[in-house]
Amino acid sequence: MNKRDPSWIANWNPEDETFWETKGKFIARRNLIWSIIAEHLGFSIWLLWSIVATKLNQGGFHYTTDQLFQLVALPGLIGSLIRFPYTFAVTTFGGRNWTIISASVLFIPTIALAYFVTQPDTPFWEMLLVAATAGLGGGNFASSMANISFFYPDRMKGLALGLNAAGGNIGVSSVQLLTPLVMGSGLVSLYLTKPVADGLYLQNAGLMWLAPLAIAVIGAFLFMNNLTSARSSFKDQLVIIRRKHTWLMSYVYIGTFGSFIGYSAAFPLLLKTQFPAITVGVAFLGPLVGSLSRPLGGHLADKVGGAIVTFWNFIAMGAATVGVMYFVSTKDFSGFLTMFLILFVTTGIGNGSTYRMIPSIFREEKRREARGLGDAAQVLALKAASIESAAALGFIGAVGACGGYLIPRGFGASIATTGGPHLALAVFLLFYVTCIFITWRFYLRKAPAGLPSLAEARL
């Protein structure tokens, strides 16, 4: 520990089994718990508008279906963009310090939403700006995952990152389950008690998160740590943009996490437009099963290799997409919901397996660069791999998050131009086919004799 600031840990070596068993795992677990709590709230606030948008017109607003999809989509775009600076924040400010900051700024979108949803004369452009602030919640994932990757030994990264991500992802399910309930009562109308319409308290969607946010900020302050070994310069981390695998895995991650966050954002409004008689209250089931299946993807990747899990998972995603297209055409809600839940499960498994691949890829590349140069070079290579893979986790997560914008906008544009979501689903299906090819070509296919290949590394 740093004597000047006890929140900083100077010597951290999780690969040392004695250190890990006697001290490391307890500290890592404590940081993981509070990281999950903060990330959970970040996801919840990021996806607030996925539910609020379905009730705005009932509350006196007069927005078109395409405008409502834009309100749902914009936080996804902002969340994706803000992940880039958040990626490098941990190594600059420290994991604990940045968790405190990133959780504190979430008071902005919650309070802004609570006020403006009570003002039905708010112009659309202004409401877009309010919705955009919810994107601050999307940045937490990048910094949280980069931070936790430093705490755990390589053999446990898949499970630890899967748990951290799943705990955050479940925030999507939480917001879609709880928000309809509190908007329908005055139970937590602490500051604005007047309903915006008969029995409708839209402001509760923002007010309900104020107390949990305060708990997260205080908990991070008291119980989390910063790691000196995780400090690095922006220049050292920026090298990842020159790595081929950074961009390849970013593309693949759009297919997994991008699908999860995009479908999560669009699902309530998609239900409302395609099956008007069905309550959007069932929408939480999709993100729930997608979140719960994410640790499974990480665990399977630890056992059999992330690339093989990712490859077959994309095939399953394509099949589920075809099923959704069929049942939305026949207006069979049971079949539609079943296929969409399967699709959500596959997005979760794919999230876990692709995220497990990233540190493995960077470690293997660095090992090969240092091969034959001696033990000291190997040690330095592994340290560099740790720094680069942490930065890559955040960077790839940032690119992948753009699915949170592309999918809702795709559905909105498809419905506006063709009257249904089929065109958008067909485009998504084609994208999954390209992800299947990339995964096979670069991470499963064995290269000709004498040429380097990652296939043997069981990524």
C-alpha cells in the first residue's frame, strides 16, 4: 500500500499463487463487487430511454415513431463515443478514483430526465440533448472492464470479466423491469409529485436512481483500490490502434455486444410497434437472459477456447435472426418472443467468449515477439500485453457499443420506410455472416506450414 494514499496498491502480482491465495483474491473480489454495482447502475441509466420513450406520447408529447427510436438510439451513440476516453482513464487516474467520478456524473442524466419529462412542450431537439446525457452511463463499461482485468490472474480473467460484464448488463434488465412499475405509481416521486398524466409518473424513471447512485459512489470511495502497476502513459496504450487484432475484434464485438445493447434498447419500442396489445413490461426478459448467459460464454471460452465458441455462436445468432424474421411476419408473438430470447442468449454467450479472446490474443502476440530473447524479455512482454489488452478491452468495447445506436436506428428507418423491421433484420443477418467468416479466417483457420497462426493458441 502507498503510505501517502492507502487506496493505492504498489505491489500487485496476481500470477504469484502465494500472493493470490493469501491476499490478492480477497482484494480483487472486493473491487469486483463494487465495480459490478457501479457498472450495473451505469447500464441502467444508459438504457433508461428504452422504456421512457414508449410512454412519452401518453404523457402529452407528440413525437413520431422514428423520433422515438432516435431518442432510444442516441444514448447508444454517445455511450459508444465516450467509451474511448473512459478506456484510458483507469491507467491515468486509477480504477477506484475513476469509478467514483464516472458514477457521480450519472446524477446529470437522471435529474435532467426527471425534469424534462414533465415538460410536454419540450421541442424534440432539446429532448434529444437530454437523452444524449444518458450515454454517460455507457462509458462505465469500458473503464470498469479495463480496471478489473488488472486485478485477476490470466487463468481467471474470462470468469472475472464475464461476472463484471454480466453484473453490468443485468442493469438493462433491471431498468426495463422496474421503470414501468415506478412510472405507474407515486412511490418514489420525492421531488416532483404531480403525475404528468393520469396515473403516469414519468419523472420517477430518473428519481429512482438517485439513492443507489449515492451508495455506489460512497462504496467505491471506501472499498475500492487503485493499482500502481496499472499506471501507463496514453502513448503506451495508444499503440493498440496499430494492432490488426484490435480492429478485427472490434468488428466481431459489434456483432456480439453491439447486438446485445442494440436489441436491448430497441426491444420495448419494437414490441410496442409490432405487437401493440402486448405490454412492454415483458421486454426485460431479453436483457436478463442475455446478461445471465454472458458468464457462460466466458467460462466456455476458458475451457475450450474463445474462438470456437464465438464461431458457433454466430451461426446460432444467424439462425435465431431468421426465426425472428419469420415470426414477426406471421404476427405470432409466442414464436417471436422465443426466437428473440434465443437471440439474446447468444448475444450474451458471444459477449463472454469474444471478451475472453482479447487478452489471450495480445498475450500470444507478445509472447511470439519475445520468443528466444530470454526470460527477462518474456516478463516484459507479458507486462506489455497486460497494459495493451486492458486498453484494447476498453477500445473494442467502445467500438462494439455503437450497435446500441445502429440497431435502434436500423429498426426505426426500416419501419418508417417499409412498414416493418424485416429489412433491418436482413441487414443484421448479413453482418453475422461476415463475423462468422472473420472468426474462422483469423482465429480458427490453420495457416500453411511455416506461417504464424493463432489457431493453435486456443484463444
